[in-house]
Amino acid sequence: MVIEMNKKEFLNELSHKTNLTESEAILVNDILEKNFFISKKNKDKIISELVIKLDISLDKASEIYDISKNIISNEIVDKLKHPFKNQC
């Protein structure tokens, strides 16, 4: 899903930053993988799906979306700044 960040690391970080359970984080990950979430036009679709599937408020779904996007964006930026960091 993310450059050099494996799915388990993403799920752990997402759970930690959002207080989601592991199963809820997996559900968020599945929704993100199903949609091209960096696209602004899919943001509303993803947030709506999070509201329905997790039975949460629109504000909480938007927060989860933003946190997920930031986790992935930070990993991509880190990889661009340090392309050979994890290669041995």
C-alpha cells in the first residue's frame, strides 16, 4: 500500500493515532485501497463509506481520512528524501 511501509505498520500507526481497533483499521485500509484516495473527488466517497461502515460521525470520518492521508504522505516524503535508507 505504501512505499516501504508495510500494511501492518500502517494499521498500527493508524490505530494508534485514531484510537481505532485493529479490525476498524483494517476496514479503513480496505476502503482506502479500494479507492484512489489521493484524488480529491474520491474524498467525499471515502468519507461517506467510513461513516456507514464504521457507524461514526462525519467529523470523525473526515479526521480518520486526514490522518490516513498524512501517514501515507509522510512515508512517501520520507522515501523521497531518503531513497536508500532501508536498503542494505
